[in-house]
Amino acid sequence: MKKRISDINELDLNSSYTYADYLTWRFDEMVELIRGKIFKMSPAPSRFHQDISVNLTLLLGNHLKSSHCKLYHAPTDVRLITKSKADQDVISVIQPDIFVVCDKSKMDEKGCLGSPDFIIEIVSPGSSSKDLNLKYALYEEAGVKEYWIIFPNDQIIECFLLENEKYKKSGVYAEDQSVPVHTIPGLVLQVEDIFGR
């Protein structure tokens, strides 16, 4: 049995790790594992970030009540599969702000094992580069069908759809516009409802 590690400073942040390692960590701060590398998560999000997250949870959750799809939000581990489902082969464990899974077999007691259908990241000052670059490429490679990046300060939503294994920007939305949710048929959200306080 592996030794439990309670201080992130005990680890070599230049080394590569797996979900099997991740399970032994008991840090005070939250981390994500992206392609085997440890990334510290931003400090507690702003109140506006949380307002947006709650608004989206209510809007999406109400629509999904009669659906086979389920909505989850951070902190919930999503383990992306590259080689196999074995803990020692999983090298990316992320905690999206919000995600939707339509294949219930991907959910277990530890969270999600496999790619969600739809992921939303709400950008925090310390996470913009990670959300726009690292996670964009990771989600594209993992086959996440729809990815939204929300910019609270500008009140803009950038949406991407997976086509032929590559993301294509499906739109940039602001102010009084309507945003279609492509992975949830029949659902269109209003930008003002997402950002409404």
C-alpha cells in the first residue's frame, strides 16, 4: 500500500503521476492532474463565479430532470482515459466547474471515468491559461462533445463543438443573446439568465 502524502511539497512537481498516486494524496489545497502533471487549483472562486455556477446548475438541472443525462459540478473528479481504465494508467484527473454525462456507466463512487458529453469552465483570474489552452486540448483529445468557456468579467461565453475530433467554435455569446446547448436537444439558454445575479 502506498504511503499517504499530506503535503504537496513532498512531491516533485516535475515528475509524472497517475490516478493511483492521486488517491494517496491528502492535501489541504485542491489539485488537478493533467497528462501526469500536478496543477494547483485557483483559490476559492469569486462570488460572481459562484453565482454563474449556481445559475447554470439550476437552468441545466431543471431541464435534465426528465432526461437520462445527469449534471455534476466541482468538486467532482473526472478521470479521462487514454490507455485503460486502470488507476495506474489514468494520467488526467480534472474537476470541471460543471459537466453533463449521458452515459451512466461512466459514473461510479469516485466520480466520472471517461469523457463527459458537455463541460463548462468558468474562468478565474488564475485559471484562464489552463482553461483556454491545456484543458481545451485535453477535452478535445478526450472527445468531450461540447465545451463552453465562460468569462465572468466580460460576461461572454465561448462555445466549441467537436467535429471530426477537432473543436470548432460554434459561437461567442453576450448580452441579450440565446445560447443553444447542442448536446442537450431542445435546450437554449439566455445569456442574461446565466450571468444574472
